[in-house]
Amino acid sequence: GAMSFPLELLRARWLVDGVIRKWQKIYDLQSRNVSFESPADMLQSLGVADLANMSAGEWLKDKFSDRFVKQFVDGVSRVNYGQDSSINAFAESISLAGAGL
């Protein structure tokens, strides 16, 4: 279960928190009626475009064990999106946040 990975869960939470802090800037931008020419421009402005352009597997490979990615991360993304860590890293971070990280 998840408790097989206590340190990796903690590191994953820190990683996801960083992405969520960037994403939450969207609310300030919306309150100021800021708009974007494209979704790519919006993601760039928020500082998460690099995550949208790489797979979650790439993003996580040097940060976590293969076992953690396959057993925990892939499980979460399969529940949320019906896919494994081949989804983009931004979507994966949102998926993990929704799982309580």
C-alpha cells in the first residue's frame, strides 16, 4: 500500500505543492481579467509549460523509484484519467493533488 513509500509520498507532496502553487496564480490573473492567446501561453505564464510538454514518467524518473511510479503514481492516474504515467507531467501533478498529495 501507500505506506510502503513514506518518504517518497512526502517528496511527492512537496513536488506537487510546488506545481499547485504555480497553478493557483491563475485565480489572480482571472480576477484581473488577464487573457491569453492560447492555452500554451497561459501555461507559460504560470510557469508550468515545461510540465505540459513532458510525460509524467520523464518528470518523475530521477526523483522517485520505478516501483513508486508504477504502484502509486500509475494507480492514481489510472483512476483519474484511465492512463498511466505516460500522460503529461502537468496533468499528473493535478491528478496527484486530487489524490491528497
